[in-house]
Amino acid sequence: MNTLENGYELQTLDASTHGLSEVDSVDHDSTTIQSTTKQSTTSAKTMFVIGLVLGLLVAGNVLAVVVVLWQRSGTDSTTASINLMTSTTINFTSTTTKSTTATTSTTTATTTTAPPSSVCVYNNSIYFYNDEFIYSPTSQTYAVGMLNNQFGVYSAYSYGNVTSTTLWTANQISTSISCFLALQYDRNLVVYALGTMQVLWTAAIYNNGSGTPFCFEILDSGNLIWTDKTKSIVWQTNTTQSG
């Protein structure tokens, strides 16, 4: 029994001893676990802090890059705006310069044409109506034409200033009706009544037109001549003035 009891006791002691060892082992394991857990927690916190710092650093760099890009974009936009304003100003100035420097001056040349002293008939008759004249060439002191329905040679002061003083007038059958003088291509000179074509006076030198052209001319002497192509006088008023 003792043996058994001893054995039991031994077993009990072994058990106790073993149990104590297990308790110690459990406590040791618990301490180890707690230590490991604390280390893991500490490591996790450390890693979190490191990650947070790195994240802040990365975010800071990104933000810095964004700020730099924004500043560059603003600078480029401002530069482009300044360039555009400068270009517009230059173009406006150039346009203004062109508009102000384009100055032209015109000079009107006035030419004085002497009134005709002769007219020539070729294939068509020429007509003189009231207040139509040719003038002596040098000083227009004589005029030939129709004045108040009368064909004649008149004294004049100048072109357009014909007087009623006559050197010669045609022996018309009437001066009370409207009429005109015809320088005809058949060589004849005729005064006709307007409308009725009644002959009021004629030089009666018709020859069917041989010797054209015929020229009707007032000379500085006051003489009126009607010539053919050879300058031969066909008809004249014989009104040469002396002096």
C-alpha cells in the first residue's frame, strides 16, 4: 500500500510537479503571447506612423507639383495675354499709322479752249440755231451766227458777249418766226423756218457738193468766207474792217 501510496503520492507529486510546470509553462506562454501582442501592436503603430508620414510626404510632393504646374499655367496664360495685348496694340498702331499717312492731294488743271472760228462740212450739213456763233480767232471781236432769228455778222466783246451791232445781215423774208441756218453739203447756205422748212434766205451757190469739204470761217478782219477744199472762196460777206 505504501508503495502504492507512495506511488500514488509520487504520482500525485509528479502530477503536482507536472501541474506546476504546466502552470508555469502557461504563464510563460501567456507572457510570451502578451509580449508578442504588444510588439505586434507597437510594430503596427510604428508602421502606421511611417505610412502616414510617407503619405503626407507624397501628398505634399503632389501638392507642390500641382502648385508649381498651376503657377506655370498662370504664368503662361498671363504671358500669352500680355503677348496678345501687345500684338493687338501693335496692329492697332500700324493701322492708325496707315490711315493717317495716306494723304493725297489733287490739283485740277484748268484749260481754256478758244471758241471755234470755223466749221467744215463733209458729208452732213451743219446747223446754227439762235445764239449759236463762231468767233474771230484772235480776240473774239466778231461773231457769226443766228441772233434773234437773224443770220448775220455781229460785233462782240468776247465769247458769249455778242452785241446787236451788225457788220452784215442776210436779206431774209422774215425775222419774226423761228428759224435756223443750214451749211449744206451741196455747197449751198440756206436759212429755213423751223417746222415748215420754208426758205427765208439762200446764198444760191448750189453745185451738188463738188469740192467738199466746205469751210465756214470768220476772219480777224471781220470778213466771213465760205471755201472749198482748195481754199478757194465760194462765197463771202465782204465785211473786212479797216484798222
